[in-house]
Amino acid sequence: DDDCDESCRFIFAMILLLFTPFVIYWNEYQHAKITELYAAAQQTVLDIDDPSQPTYDCDQSLVCFGGKVEGGETLTDEAFPTIKANNALLLSREIEILQYVQRE
């Protein structure tokens, strides 16, 4: 029984030794991707000091500011008028269509 324990431990240790570098590489790759995305976002995001007085054209741009955000009007969906959002800046719609097929 001790032989199996020793050999099982050895095999487990070898698997860990072989597998660990791949896990470390994957983790570092994910970190590098996030860092690159963050750096790109810092270059494209417009920083607004006073949200009530934007100094440049912010349409279709990513903006960054601090403070309380208040939506001006109640947003409604054109296709589904019963759906409303109070105090919101954006209302988006995602639709998923599923079809049931009965086979005999």
C-alpha cells in the first residue's frame, strides 16, 4: 500500500509540475489583456470635470465623471410601450427568439 501512496504522490506532483506553468501563463495573459484594455479606455474616454457643463461634444463618446446621475424624462420602449424606466439615461432591448419543435 505504501508503494501505491508513494507512486500516486509522485504522479500527482509531476502532473502539478507540468500543469502549473500553463495556469500561470493563462493568468498572466488574462492580466495583460485587461491591462491593455484599460490603457486603451484611458486614451478614448473623455474626462468631464463638471457634468452639468460639458465642455466638448460628448455625443457618441465614452465619458467619465463623478457625482449623481439623473435622467431627465421617463424612457419608454417603442416596441413595448408598457416598459418604462424612470430616472434612466439609456434603455436598451435584447430579444431572443426560441422555437419549439415537437418530434414524434
